[in-house]
Amino acid sequence: MAAARPSTEDALARLDEERVDQRFKGLPPDAEGKTVAELTAEHRSLFTGGFTTPVLALSAEALDHNLALMERWSAEHGLAFAPHGKTSMAPLLLERQLTHGAWGITAAVPTQVRVYRAFGIQRIFLANEVVDAAALHWLAAELAADPDFRLAAYVDSVRGVELMDEALRAAGATRPLDVVVELGAEGGRTGIRTEADGRAVADAVAAATTLRLVGVAGYEAEVPGADAGVVRAWLRRLIALAVEFDKADRFAGVDEIVVSAGGSAWFDAVAEVFAELPPLSAPVLKLLRSGAYVTHDDGTYRHKTPFNRHPDEGALRPAFRLWAQVVSRPEPGRAYLNAGKRDASYDLGLPEPQLVRSARDGSVRAASGMTVIGLADQHAFVSLEPGTELEVGDWVALGLSHPCTVFDRWQMIPLVTEDGTVTKYVRTFF
């Protein structure tokens, strides 16, 4: 039987009791031994408070803006919201997302569900197939221990359903596990390829007393050749599958039917097509799962965000800046910073120099004439245009692309106001 879960408030309070030490890169060496709460209360400056470079900073103002914007946008478009928690794996941010109207939090794997549950999250959408017997045993115990805990997972094969049923029976499951049939696309990621496959999977779920079919879902961004037309056509297949299943009474006895999609690139198309869904036999939970919005970025999502297509509906703000220091100027036209692959994302674009803070007088200027052309493990290679002013010791603020691969490089991230004051520390769990 699973142990009783703490409230989110109590679990977050325990994070503040954690002591600062060498695990947390960038934090002030003279803070070692202090609790996070004690360090927070000092309201140190990111620039003069003893922080070491490289140090990742999360903008308090941009974070607040992004949370409020997606809360409003989802409500205005009639969508429930379960942001993908894998982006940050930061309980403090997940709690902020819930406070800003999120229905629940999306996970990709059972280990992420375990983190969420350790911080008292009660509604989880597990956007992946689960055929691991050990994980299913744990889920069965978790569901049995907490009647208010709600979780739904993907299914996309008869064999997968058989494995789930076998493991849940062996675990003595007392509550059926809710599942949704995942729609994929030929050449894409997981998910059924044809509606006939979907019917076969739904039949298998109906025959398994340990499972309950509650809806359909998928991820439109992995459809091959995804563009506006392809994505909308795929989304219409998804809602047609929900209608077909409902007409066949496959959701009989379900209080709420789940229809879910939506990454960070096509949530406008999701809202448009989901609005076409006719009434079904039970209320429909139209569940959006975008996750990268929480920090946005200065790269791939800056270009992909649907707000570019709908500027009248608002704009997300990049919330990350990685501050690195110039450690070498060995030849003309080249500088080296002390941040590299261990600190910055690089899978969807290299960091972008944005600001320079002078080591001489603390003045800040635009990082013009500078381009990151490569990363080593602990160095950024910066090309400089002729006449560019940059000295050893200067701090350089780097904009980053793809927040999912930024968060996982940092266990503790300072939350910083525009004037550089650190107001909170964001703990991650990867």
C-alpha cells in the first residue's frame, strides 16, 4: 500500500529546509550550510551577491506573465489545461501552474508521476504507453491508497493492454486504471495507425476489468510533414474517433470523456478543431498539454509559438538567461565563455548573446557583434565582429533555445527580478 501523500504546500515547505551545498552549481559558496529558506530571505543580488558563473536565472516577471497568459488563453478558448511537467520537473513551477488554473499536470513516464505524487499532485495525464510491470504495480497501489487521485494513460496496442491487465491483476488492483486510445500517424511516433487498430485496442480494454476507456488523445507535432493543413486534418481524425467510440457506447458509465492534444507549436489549431466537437454522451474534457510556455525561449519556440499567428491574443516572454563569464580572449575575433554543453541547451539551436555586464563598472549593454559558433563541455566559442568591445571578466547573458533541455542541467535555479534580486530558488527533479 502506498504511503499517505503530503499536501503540495507541505512538500514545497520541506524543499525550503534543504541545505545549500556543492550540488547546486552557480549558488554562492559562502551560502553552504544555509537552508534554502535562509538564503532566500537574504534577497541577494545575482550580480554582486556571491553567485559564481555560469549561473542560470529565471525571470520572475516573465514567468508571471506566461502563467497568466496561458491561463487566460485556455479559458477563453474553452480548453482545460494539463501542462507537460517534463519541461521543468520543478514542483514549485508545477504548483504555480495549478494555481493559474491548470486542471492537472502531464507526465511522460512513471518516474515523473512519482515526483508529482511526492508533491501532492492529484490529477495526472500520463501521455505515454505503460507496460512496465513494476510501474503498474506502483500505480495500482497509489490508486488504491488515494480515492481522490486521478490518472489516465495511453494505450495503442492489444498486446500493451494485455500486459497492463496482467500486471494490474498481479498487483491486486482495486480501482481500474483509466486509459485513452492514442492516435498516431504513419511514420510518426507512438499511437494507432488506423481507426480499425483503435477499435481493436478499445475492444481489448473493454475485456480487461482492470482498465477503463475514458477517451482519445495524441500529439499533433509528431505527425510527419506537420503544417497547418496536416495538423488540422489529423486533429479532425482524433475528434472523429471520439465521436465513433461514443456512438458505439465505448464510454458507457464514464462521467467525463477526455479528448486531448496540444504541444507548444499548434495549440491554436487544437482550440479551433476541438471547438468543432459535437456534444457526446457525457461532458468532454478538452485537454491541452503545452509545457514549454512556462519559460518560452529565445529559439525554437520563439519561432514556433502560435502567438506569432495571433499577435492580438498576446505574446509569451523568454524567461531564461544563462549568465556566463568571459575567461579568455586569446586571438582577435574570438572570445571564450565559461558555459558549455553541461550548462546550456544546444539540441535545437546554440545560445544567443543578448547582454554584456561590464566587470569594470557593472554597466549593462546590448551584446551586439557576438555569435556563439560552438560549445564544448564547459566553454562557449564566441565569434566577434571587428571592433566589438568585450573583456576578460565581463558577464554575458545568453538566451537559450528549448527549455526542456535547459532545466535538466540545473538542480537549483534562482528566480530573479528585473533589478537582479533573487526572490526564490526553483528546485528540479530529473
